[in-house]
Amino acid sequence: MAYLRIFFFVGFIVLSSLYGRCDSQEHRIQALWQQCERARSLSAYQRLDTLSLRFLRQLGSHHDSRMQAYASYYRATALVFTGRGREALPLMDRAWNLSRQAANDSVGALVMNIRGIYQAMYQNNSFLAQHYFFKSLALARSSRYESLKIRVYGNLLTLSKSPNDKTLLGYAKAIYQYGLRHNDFEQTYMGAYYLALYYKLNRQYREAQGYLDKALSLYRQRPYDDVASVYVLYSETETGLGHLSAARQWARQAVVLARQWQQTSLLPDAYLQVAIVENKDGQYAESNRNALKAVELSNEHELSNRVIDCYRLIADNFLKLGNSAGAIEYLQAANRGMDTLSSINMQRLMRERSMQDSIEKKEQIAEVRMQKITDQRRMLTAVCTLAIVLLLLLIIIIIVLRSRNRMIKSIVEQNVRAVEKQKASKRHIMLIEQQLDAARQELETLTSSPTITGDSPSNDKKSIDEQPDDSPGDHSSGLLLDDDGRMQKLYDRACHVMETDKPYHEPRLTREKLAKMLGTNRTYLSTVIHAKGGMSYQQFVNTYRINEAIEVLSDASQIERPLKQLWSELGFTSPSTFYKLFQQSVGITPLAFRKLIPGIKKPTAQQDDTD
């Protein structure tokens, strides 16, 4: 037991240690991520260089694709802004692939943004830079990354040098207002800078300086490493106003700050601005020295977008110094640079156009596939809907059929009961008739026997015959029946004849034949049937035929009897007439009636008596 306790104690310590290590590692990763983001937001790219390298090492073989993507992005950003753009390309590709693995559009948007910055700074390719910026903007919108969306607006603004572009003004205002609403120093600072840039492009130098003052005010509260760009822009506004002394001071301070904060991408711009101010001030030799320094720094960090401007400025200085050969040399160098850049740009544009066509073709194929998938889904939905509708219709039909079958069965049961009642009534009538016959015979026997008084039969008969004609007994028997009574008596006789003799079996049972059997004429017979039966002669005859058909079809012992034989024996001249009259009378066809008979329980004698 003691060994077991020691074992659990040691296991607990080991697990706690492992958990502590894992928790400590996650804490360090999160801390490095936050430090990298803060360094980037302050444009502290030298510090970001150190932190991003440490971030990658800390992750090691960590399988979190999202964190790996962020670390690669921060490392690529540091390399781009410290003049090592070529080294950043593989890291951009890695960060992009990892962002797709993690299905994270936020880090994907960041990668597309830094790709656009690389194209603008190192390749001088505004077309491809805009392509990446707009792709970053789309990803930022899909991931609701508002702060990045605002930064991309600023990057798009720096690509344009067109004055009076209201879109750029809208971008700049959006950045500045976003920063103010969210108390975001970085966005407010950048928004003020971009608004100043817009007004400088439109030669509204006082308005530009107003926003530059706001940017510098924010810088004093929270220093930003790229503040040299603000000083360069301030120098350009002072130059535009003709304040060359102030412009020189701002430009030289920009050089100092760019060196202080190790902003290698801004240092050539600062030297070029110093050279431009000196050119305006007539200090051409000094202007050439600073312009050549800008060329040296641009070539050192592969920032070709400033070299041509430097060459043109040097050529102008030589021309004003009277050195035509030097001016021609640098103008030729500028032209060669322009030709080279144009050739490179043309090749790039052709490659990019080819890539764009390929992308568009793939997108069209993808769109066609998506349309097919959408159509298939719609078709599937339509088929499912149709199947559901058909199923509902089938259920409704089954319910209706069952209800109809129940109704038909009820009709058949009623007819069977009626037939059974009719049979019972006939039996009862026959019994009564038998009893009446027996009573009549007994009466006749009593009448033919001698009377109790001893009177002879002849005397008795004589007394009867000699009774006056107006005696009550003879008068009642001799009175003629009134017309209604005679009609009722004739109708009853007709019914009796139809039930007993069944003359309706004859197909050609005319009114004349039936009238002759009843001892009357055809006209009076039709009148009696219509008055007492409420039907025509033919309906009267067919009623008996249909009633017998119901009786036969209700008899299970005659289930095998053919319908053809039945309708012909009942006196119908055609099966269609039989079927039609049967369905009108019963509600269903004779065949359906017969099929339902085996499943119907016949009423018992007790039920008949109850009914």
C-alpha cells in the first residue's frame, strides 16, 4: 500500500510538471504574439525583427497552423521594412499556406497586405500591389477585421499620386475617423498623415500642415518609429510654401530620425528630400552629394523606385552648374533606368496578365462548377419537394379510398340488411297467409257443419238469400270502392304479382302484358303506378329487377354466378343498362358490391328482430 501511494504521488508530480510546462509554453507564445503586434503597430521593425525570430523559435514544431502563420507574417514584415525584401518572399508564401490550412482569413488578409507593400516598395509594381491590397481588403471584410481594412485603405492611398481623387480623400477620412472613434492611436496617427498627403498633392499646404501637427502631437504621446515620413512630408509642404530654410530643417531631422529608428526604407526618401530643398535653394553641389547618398542607400536595399528620381535631380544640378556632360550622363542613366523599368514592368505586366487570365479562367471554371452544384441542389430540392407532394397526395388518396371503401361497405351492409329484412318480411307474410288459410279452412268446415239450433242448411241458406238488399251486410259488400281505394288495390295487386310471379324476368315486359295480367288497361296501370309508386312504369319494373340483383349478389352461395347470366335472367337487355341502374340505385358497381360481400357479417335473427 505504501508503494502504491508513492507511485501515485510521483505520477501526480510528473503530470503537474508536464501540465505546467505546457501552460507555460502557451503563455510564452501568447506573450510573444502580443509583443510582435505591438512592435508592428509602432513601426518598430528592428524590434519586430528580433521578436519575430524569437516567436518562430518558440513555436518550433508546434502544430498550431494559425500561430505559425502569424509568426511567419511578422518575420516577413520585419524583413520587408528593414531592407531584406527577397528574404521575406518564402515567409510570405509559408504564412499564406498556413493561413489556408487554419482557414483563418484574418492572418490571410495580413499576408496579402504585406505582399502588396513588397510589390510597391521593391518591385515598383502598382498594378500587382493594388491586386494584393484589394485581396487583403476582401479577406478583411469576410473576417470583419476592421482595423486591417482601414490600414489597407491607407496603403491604397499611398499608391496614388493623383490630385483631386475623392476616393483617396474618403479613404483618408475613414482611417482618421476610425482612429478617433476607437481611441486607436495608430489609426488616428496614420489617418492624419494620409489626410496631409492628400492635401499636399492638391497644393493645399496649410491644411496638410494642420494634420501633420496632429500626427506629431500623437507621436509625442506614443512614439512611432516611422515618424521620419511625417518630417519628410512636412518638408515638402514647407517647400511648396517657399519656406526653404524650414523645409531644410524638417528634411535633415527626417534623416536623423530615420537613422535613429533604423528605418532603412525611409532613409533614401529623407536624403532625396534634403537634395530637393538644396536644389531649390541653389546649393547644387550639396544637392548632388545628398542625391547620390540616396542612390547608394536605394541600391543597397534594392529600393529602385527612388533611383530614377535621384538621377533626374542630379542631372538638373549638373545642368545648372554648367556641366553638360554630367547632366547628359545622368539623364542617360535615368532614361536607361526608365527603359529597364519599363521593360521589367512590361514583362511583369505580361506575366501578371497571364496569371490574371489563368486566375480568371480558374475562377470561371469554379463558378461553373458552383453553378452546377447549385443547379443540382435546386434539382434535388425540387425532386424532394415533388416526392413530398406525391407522398402527401398518395396519403390523401389512400385516406379517400379508405373512406370511400368504408362508405361503400356501409352501403352494401345497408342493402344486405334490407334484403334480409325483406326476406324476413316475406317469411312473416307467408306465415300469416298460411295462418289465414288455416283459419279460412277451419271457418269453412264450421260453416258446412249443422248449426246448434237444429235448423236445416236449406232453411239457413234460404234465410240468407231472402235478406233484403239494403241490409247492412249486403250493402257494405256491394258498395263500389272509391277511386283511390281501387287504385291502391290495383297497385297492391301489381306489387304482389311482381313479387310472386316475377314477370319482370321477361326482357319485353310491356305495360300491355302486365295490364292484361292484372285485368286492366295500360293507361290506367301507368296512372296507378305513378300515383301510388311515384315512378314510371319502366322504373317500377327495373326496381324489382335491381332488388333481386341485390338479393342474389348478397347471397354468398351464389358468389360464382356470372354477372352476364344474372343481368340476362333479370330481364335486362344489355349489361350497360344493368350496370348503370345498379350503380344509380346502390352507389357502386355490381362487381364492387360482390367483392365486399364475403367480408360483411350478415345480421343475425336477433338483429333482424331488433331492426
